[in-house]
Amino acid sequence: MEFSAFDIGDVSQRPARANDAPIVAGWFAGHGDATRWGGPDIPNPLTAAWLESEIADGTYFVCVDSKDEVVAIYSLKRIDEEAIHLRRFAVAPILRGRGAGRAMITDIAGLARSKGAGWLSLWVYGSNKAAVRLYENAGFREIGTRVAAEDSSGFCLRMRLDL
């Protein structure tokens, strides 16, 4: 499935490129932060080279400001005819807590809806309270959990947003 660009105020979206990887990799202070973003398969340490190989699959997008500076990253994968899964969503540290994540989630949901999805899903670690709050405030609801020994909470929430 191909996704096209959209605008979020002064921020627009484009497919991620290899040269975005070092920027995004620098957003995570350590392995714990990187794992909360990307899950248990994130290498320790997270490297730009690893992220470049992930970006190469064509499912990653970045949000950029008017100067083409990367301010967020995410991946979208179609699960089935009804659902699209949001993976590895992160906002640049400088924009966290300023409403940018909520605006981006709203537009990502709109993009998923425009591609015929009836719902958007994601997984989030229980210890990532800010992300859980963001998703709940955007209208996501919990639909399941799994054991996550790699996270300090011990669990990961599956969440769903009906579109």
C-alpha cells in the first residue's frame, strides 16, 4: 500500500529517507528509551545503520518542518482490509508535551481512514505513561495486553482507534 503526503500546519509528511536515520536515532538517550519506542528487537545500542535498514522497507514516514527538519517518525502497515497498524511513532524531544503528537496522530488517523481502514491499532508499553495518555486522549482504547518482560511495567497494551 502506498501512502501519500499530508500537511499538519507548518509540518508535512514524507517518506523517510536513509539520511533521516541518524537524526531519529539521536532522539533516544539509551537502550530503555529506544526499546520503549521500537520494541524488544531494537539493537543495543540503537544505530543509524540499523534504522536505515528498517526505513528501507518503505513503511516509514517522517514529519518535517518548513526547513525539512525531521520532527517525528512512524511506520504504517496494513493488517487486513479493515485495519492499519501504527508502529514506532516518535516525536522529536523538542516538540514533546506541546501538542504536536496529538495533531500528528489525528492526521495519521485521517490518512488511514482515507486508505479505507476502519480502525488504527498500535502497541504501547505500560511504562510509557506519556504515550498511553496521548493515545487515550486521541480516542484509542485498550483492546488487549501481552507480557513484556523487557519493559519495567511487565506488559504492553494493544490499543485501537475506530475511524
